[in-house]
Amino acid sequence: LDRPAQASAAPVVAAAPPAIAVLPFMDLSEHRDQGYLSDGLAEELVSRLTKIRELRVTARASSFAFRDQPDDIPSIAKKLNVDHILEGSVRKSGQRLRVSVQLVKASTGTSIWSETYDRELTDIFAIQTDVALKIAAALRAELTPDERTRLHREPTADLAAYELYLRGRHYMVQFTESGFMQGIKLFED
């Protein structure tokens, strides 16, 4: 018995999740002494975005290698093999914080989302959560209830301890003996 030829179904290939790199944020504070805070904010965003299964996030070490690099966004994105770049800046004055962030589509170098947050320093965790949620929405990444819960989780209720932690981490990643010693002291504090 002859059977009619069946059209072979093309295999369904799942689209790769959007790839994003978070560049180090610029410290635009008056005395340029908030590098620990701008780096810490960018690192926390890497951590939060990594919790979203529908995103592929470049590691901190790879994206931070472009600190103070003159490359343009499309060039950096090509080197990191990502579709999108998140860049930003931080200004701190007393207990006030201004964080500006911009999500850029790498192929065109155009902004697809941006926001400026003018808040009290105590709102830093809310800013991190909001940025992660807005990026997920801009990239059409659906979040599970568990992912939403993890994104809203604050690492500590003690802002002074968090600031010491960020300062300590800032010194530790300098990978110098004096940086390690200063970092340890701040972690102990």
C-alpha cells in the first residue's frame, strides 16, 4: 500500500533569549568619590537580571572590562556577543541619589528604554528592582511568580551595612594587597 508522502515538519527551534550586558555605571557625583556605589549598582543589576531565565546576562568581569573604553555601543555589543547594553550613571549628594539608566539596542545603537530615578539613598533596592522589571518588560521576558519574588527581595534592611559591603567589594576587585586589606576591614565593619 502506497502511503501519501508526508511533508516533513521543520524542527521547532526556540529563539535564543535576549542577551544583555550591564556596563559599569559612571560616577557623576560632585567629587567623583562614589565609584563603589556606581559599580555596586551595576553589579546588583547583573545579579538581578541573571535571576530572569528568559535573559542571557554577560558576566560582570566581561562587561566591566569595557570601563573607560572609547568603543561605541554596537562595537562593545559585538565583542560581548549581546543584543542589548544597559548603561547608566549615578549621582549621590548627601542622602539623595540620582540614577539614570538606558537600555540600548546594540544593532542600531538606539535607546529602547530609559529612566531617571531621583530618590533617597534608602530607595536603592527599589530602584534596582524597578530597573530589572522594566528591562524584562522592554525585552518581553515573561517572569514567573518565583522570579518576581526574587527580584523584589532586598539583600538587607541595614543600609549602612550595605554601603560598607559595597565599599569593601569595590576595594577587593582592585586585586591589590592594599585593596584586599581595605576590603577586609570594611567587610568586618
